[in-house]
Amino acid sequence: MNIATTYLKKQLSSEEFKYAFMEEKIKLDIEYQLEELKTDIQSDKNHEELIRKVDSIEQYVMFA
């Protein structure tokens, strides 16, 4: 096991770190999904596909 993995496991035992880590992961996931949606809009994807992606982001936000 490398040093980074050991350090991360140690940090994840802290509730404060775990919460901050998950919060940042959720932000990055949403940011990625929004960029993907923007690209799809710019490339004129069909409306049904765009709505599905918006619904997917909405569901992700509601359960995050």
C-alpha cells in the first residue's frame, strides 16, 4: 500500500474530513455533468436527451 492510500484511509476516519471530502466530490461530479450538458447543448443534441441529462443532474442534487 502506498503512502497516499494510507494517509487517505487515516483521514477518512475523521468525520469532519469525510464530510468535506464527500461534499467536494459531489461538487466536482455536478460540475462535470454540467460541462457535459453544456457540450451537448452546443452540439445541438436532441431535446429528449438533454432533458434526460437535466433530470439526471436534478436527481443527483436531490439525493446528495
